[in-house]
Amino acid sequence: MIELKPCPFCGGKARLKRLRGGYKTNPTTAIFDSWQVVCQSNCCRTSEFEDEIYHADNGEVVVKHNGAEEAAETWNKRV
Ligand SMILES: [Zn+2]
């Protein structure tokens, strides 16, 4: 779990928000949840980042996109 820096504008706490849960079934069943980091006092937010997580044919779990992590990284970069 990535730690979130405080909001660059108001100094408030930030939190990770799941905007919606989603999945696609072609070619495999993949998770496509959508994530965003928002400031507690709602003054700013990142754009949305989608997951893309699925099981490969060899049984390995592939995390092509970790939306939660990408949203958090984007948030932490804007200082
Ligand atoms: Zn703020």
C-alpha cells in the first residue's frame, strides 16, 4: 500500500477512492476497477486510473495496470 502525501493546496488528507468496479471477459476475465485519489476537502483530485489484472494461461496473475497504485503515484508527484 502506497502512502499518500497531503494535498498540495490545502494540506488536507488524501484518500484513495474506488470509482467503480468493473471487469471484462475478453480474452480472459480481467478486473477493471477504476481508481482516483481525492483530497479530503474535495479541492482537487487525480484523473481516473483503471486496473487491468488477470490470470495468464500459465496460472500467473498479471497486473498490467494497478489503477490504485498509478493514481497514488500520480498524486504523490504533484507537489
Ligand atoms: Zn485539498
